[in-house]
Amino acid sequence: MTTRVHIDDLADLAGKDLGASSWLEIPQSRIDTFADATDDHQWIHVDPERAEKGPFGGTIAHGFLTLSLFIPMFTELLEVDGVTTKVNYGLNKVRFPAPVPAGSRIRLLAKVADVAEVGGGGVQITVDGTIEVEGGGKPACVLQSVSRFYR
């Protein structure tokens, strides 16, 4: 479910749990496309036959592919009105505790950790995010993202 708020009311979200995004499938074709885009063709990502005998029992998504999907999943959880520009300001921390097997599904669970006014008519939000694999025991990615919204 999407939380919709005006930029002037973003501070009200500090400490609020935004819930979970819908599930997003990670097919081998998406992993291959990411490998082509980043020139990272390590066999654990793109060689199903070799990966079957590897440490994960099959191909896995790149950690940075999983991380890059934070934005589309996050935009499903939060819509901010009264904004002219949205900026991905960066990350405070990122970890990849568990792999994302090809063909599995992931989703984002997010909580607004902090909200602060910034220069130029902006509001900065810090979000604690956990990307989980359906049926997995550990998260695939744990992160703290910083975004800015400008009036």
C-alpha cells in the first residue's frame, strides 16, 4: 500500500513503517541484462551449468542489481506531492547477507528513520530498508538510503 504525503508533511513520517512492496521476480534474463550493462559476467551470475555446481546451487543476482531495485520498490511505498525534483542522495550502509537465486522473488520492507530540512527548499529522508527473498531465511540486502525531495 502506498503512503502519499505532501512534502511539507514529510516530517510526520519519521519513525513510520511504510510496509512492504509487492513481490518482484528476478529471472535469469534480468541478471544477464545487468551483467551486460555493468560488464560483470562472473560465472555465479551468468553460467547456469557451472553455477549449479557452485556454492549457491545455481546462478544468483548481482548484489548491486538487488540494490538497484530499491528505487522502483521504494517508489511503490511512498509518493510525495508538491515536489519538483527527487534525488537519490546516497547510501549510509549496505550489506548483502544472502544471495538472490535466479527465478526467485524479492520485496522491500521500509521504515523512515529520519527526516530533515535541507537547503534549497528540500527535505531529506533516511530510510532503513530490507530486501527479502520469498521463502528465504536471511535478508538479501539491508540498507540505509538517503533521498532528497525539492519543492
